[in-house]
Amino acid sequence: MKKIIITMALAAIAIGASAQGNNTGMGGQDGDFKSLAEKVAHLEKKNDAFNVYFNYAASYQMNKDDEADWTSAFKNKQLRLEIKGNIGDHLSYRLRHRMNKANGAQGEDNFAKATDIMMVGWKFNDKLAVQAGKMCQIWGGFEFDENPMYIYQYSDMVDNMDNFMAGLVVSYKPVPTQEIALEVSDANNGRFADEYGPDAKSLEGDGTAIRLLEQANHPLTYIANWNGSFLEGLLNTRWSWGIQTQAKHKYSRMLVLGQQLNLPTFQWYFDYMGAWDGLDRLKIASNELGDGTAWMSDVHYDSFITKANWQFAPQWNLMLKGMYETASVSKIEQFKNYRKSFAYMGSIEYYPIKDQDFRIFLAYTGRKFDFSDKCGLKDYNTNRIELGFMYRIKAY
């Protein structure tokens, strides 16, 4: 029984060395669970060419903001259809589509925002592989790589990132436990005017100058990623560095350093994410500080994220997570280091069925936002309690 809960917990987090193009944590690592076709129709699978999943999470939530009463409602948190498979030893494919998001094709990549992943991969050998199509960008970090269904609250940075982009990933494993991956992808799903508006402007220097932004000729993202596994998987890393073209002469740079301790009944990770945006890509500062006429320039974000899972008894898991994040508009004195946010959350999860990736949870999420006196924004807190379930339904 103890092996069952360990297997379930490890299936919910990233433990191997593989780029997010292969998406170990984004639902790519599935554990030894029976499909409904096997359980109900007794259909025996002969190969791995066709697999169907539904990622579904829902809860009853109670929310409270400052100076407001508690409110409550039933929420459908996640609903994603996923189809994937391996054709022989070399060819693979994967589709993942959100059933509760807009389906209109975007101007740049001609994919809907609802389509997370539509990719095809070719594995030349055990060392070299390539994937192409729309996929999750290969930013490092363990929060970023985790299946969204298992996340109660993302960090501010990940919550505001667009990271499912059309592109190409080449990955190389010099040894089985180490992987280097390189990616070139679109910087946005939509065209420049879709992302920043027509006649978009930026606030420059000390905030006294306005600049008319121009669309870049090659709005692309370049990412280098290293995934490492040490001591037979007890210690793991997901590191990356990348640069994104946002507009002419405007670039966003991001560093992500994720490290994980992976013990039989206890898993813990610590991520650092840093973004240096020539133009406010995450748009947190622009939305909080701006008046809607211009985007902020020279914005720096830092995120420190830690999460622990402890399987303290068979079929039970305790999750604790904390986050500390900052935001700064570097060249405007009034908005330097203007924002600090804190998040603290915990959940008790119960796995009632041994051969299904199904959990019932009770969770609490608290958040605190502190602003500098100079910026003029007011501090506030939020609280959320939720009782619900998560079910990665393996249909076939």
C-alpha cells in the first residue's frame, strides 16, 4: 500500500531528466494507472500508440478579500483533453486542449489559446531528439513543469506568463541522467498589436519620456535548458536561461533555477525565477501602476518558490508551499521595489482508489501584497479555502 501512494505522489511531480518539450511534469509522467477501457471493457492494450486522458479538477471555494465578507461558489478549476502516443521507437505525438478557454485562432501562430500542446517528436536515438509544433516552452523550475491540475496557486510570475508557443526543441542527453535542450519559438501567440494594442507606447527612462513601439521583424524566444539527475534521482535540477524579442530594441531576459530533493516519502523543491523586461512582458507593473496609455519599461521581477510533499501515511499526502516575490520599475524612483507579495498554502490530499490518479483535497491559500509608500498603492490580503477533487482520468 505504501508503494501505491509513493507512486501516485511521484507521478504528480517531475522526477526524471527531460525537457518540458517532453513534459514530464506537465502530464507526461503518468504512473502505473489502469485506463477505464481496461477496467470497464477489459480491453488489453498492445502498444503505447494511443492514450487518452481527461485532466479534471473542481472544488467548492470560500474566498475573502480585505474589507469584504466571505463568499463561496463551486468552481471548475481545470478541464483538459489530452491525446498522446509513441509510434514505434522514434515517432511520438501529443495534443492537449483546454475545454474551458477561448477557441479563436491567434494571429501569429494560428493556434487557439485553448490549445496548450500540439506537437510531433522524433527520437533519433537514446541521446538525440527533436520536437516541433506548439508546446510548453522549456523554462526550468519545478513549479513551471508541474501539471497545472495539481497547482492550487501559481506564483505571480508563472500565473502571468504566456508559455505555450509554436516552435522547435532539440534535446541531447550525453548520459541518461543529464539533458541539454535548446528551443526557438514564437514570443507570442498573437501579433504585436494583439498583445500590446494598436499604436502601443512605452514609458521610458525616469518616466518622463514616451516612445512609440514598433513590431520586431523576428519576434522569437531563445531558451537554453539543463535538466540534471543525481544520486539515482534523489537530487534533480531544472535550470534555464532565455531571451525574448518583444518589440524593436526591446527584449525580455529570464533566468530560472529549480532544484529538487526526491526521497521515497518526501519531495521538496526550491525554485528561483528572475525576469528582466525591457518592455513589461508580465504586465503586472503596467496594470498596477500605469494609466493605460503606455507600458512600463525596464521592469524586474523576482520569485522564490518552495514546495514540499510528504506521504505521512498510506494513501495520504500533506502539501506545504510558500512564495516570496518582488517587482520593481528600475529607472523610475517612485516605482523602484514598489511591490512585495507573499503566499502560503497547505493541503491534505487523500487517494481513495489505488489504481486511479484520483485525489480528494482540503486546501487553504493565503496571500499578502505589500506596496511601498512612494507608489501610492494600498496593501491587501486574500484568503481561500477549498474542498474538492482532482482526477487525471485515463480513458484509454
